[in-house]
Amino acid sequence: MNMISWAAAGTGFTFLMTALGASLVLFFKKQTSENAQRIFLGFAAGVMIAASVWSLLIPAIEEAEAQGIPGWLPGAGGFVLGVAFLMLLDSVMPHLHPGSKEPEGVHSSLKRTTLLISAVTLHNIPEGMAVGLSFALAAQTSDPAALTGAMTLAIGMGIQNFPEGAAVSLPLHQEGMGKWKSFLYGSMSGVVEPIFGILTVLIAGSITPLMPWLLAFAAGAMLYVVTEELIPEAHLGSHSNIGTLGVMAGFLIMMVLDVALG
């Protein structure tokens, strides 16, 4: 399989997990527990933190050193560019987070439900880039360890995409949208993962020296999402320790997957 096929398979799996999570709307009542939402968001944050370090930054540094470049240069430079990219998207893309009353980004006349979908779609962009790049790196190096690492990242992202899909479809249903339509929209919020995963691989494949920069870029973008959106949302209201435990659980599971399978 070439890089594109591998990236498509990896991001296709994470998209499928988003769809499975979104399907929970077909079985649950309209009103869902706020604590469950906090756990979902915290868990996703923990997985993304661990993945940013073990699956993206460390491989970026190692790949740069293999090219004879100081590892910190693309590691730090790509990281900063990733943060700046997501900060720009966050400021211009109209979106609304579950539980919020005021939308973010530029003023828009879009429906509230559309803005809710946009919020999670924004989160999924760096996830798709991360998984796609990991599989592209494995295909470039033909290293079994790199392939195992890419599969581990895809599994970790897929695990956290399951509650993330539910975090889209359930609020949409609470807003008054029908169950099947909420499921469809919740599933489609994850379609940007294969799109951005494959696009990033096309860039990385044509310019190999960019790979360390792009890996670090995805890490910076993911950590921006975690600190700007996921962790604050996981700690809304009282009993914020529930969101904290979700973060710890997500981090622990992703760390174990990376170390045990890497």
C-alpha cells in the first residue's frame, strides 16, 4: 500500500468511530448527563495530549535528526505554526460549543445547529492530519515500528472519536433536530479527518523534509484545541474533578497504547 492508501485507511477508521459514537443518539433520550459530557470531553483531551507527545513530537524530532537537522528546530517551529493555524481558524470560522450561548468566530447568520457542528469539525482537523502523517511516515520509512505507532495513534484517536461523535449528535438532538438527522450530522463532523489527513500526506509525500515540521504542526494544532476548548468545557460548572479524571484516563490509555504497542 502507498502513503495515500495507508492514510485513507487510518483516517477512515477514525471517521468510522466518530459515526459509531454519533449513533448513540438513536438509543438515548434527549437529555444527557452533564457529567457524561464532561467525561467525554476530558477523555478526548487526555488522549490528544498523550498523542501529541508520543505519536507526533517525538517522531518529529527523531525524523529531523535522521535528516541531519537539530530536532528542536522543526519540533518547536512546526508546533508554533500549528498553534497559529488553529488560532486563526478559531477566530474566523463561525462555531458554537455545546452549552454556550454566544457563537465564536466571525459574525454569521448560520443556524445554531450548524455552528455546533462547526465546533467539533474544527477539532477534527488536526486529528486527521496527525493520523494521516503517522501512516505517511510509516510508508516512507518502511519501518514496522513506525507502522505500529501509526496504528496505535489511529486506535487512540478512534477511541476518543467515539465520545466525540456522541458529543455532536446528542446536543443536536437536544436542540430539536430529529434522531437520524442528528446521527448523520454527527457522523459528517468527522469527515474532515480523512480529507485533511490525505491532503497533508500529499504535501508531505512531495516534499519529504517537511515531514518533521508537519508532525510538529499537527501536535501544536491538537494541543491548542485541548487547552482552548476541550479542557475548559470539561470543567464547566461544579464537580470539575469529573472532567479532570476524564483527562487522566484518556492520557493514561493513550500512553499505555503508545508504550506497549510502539
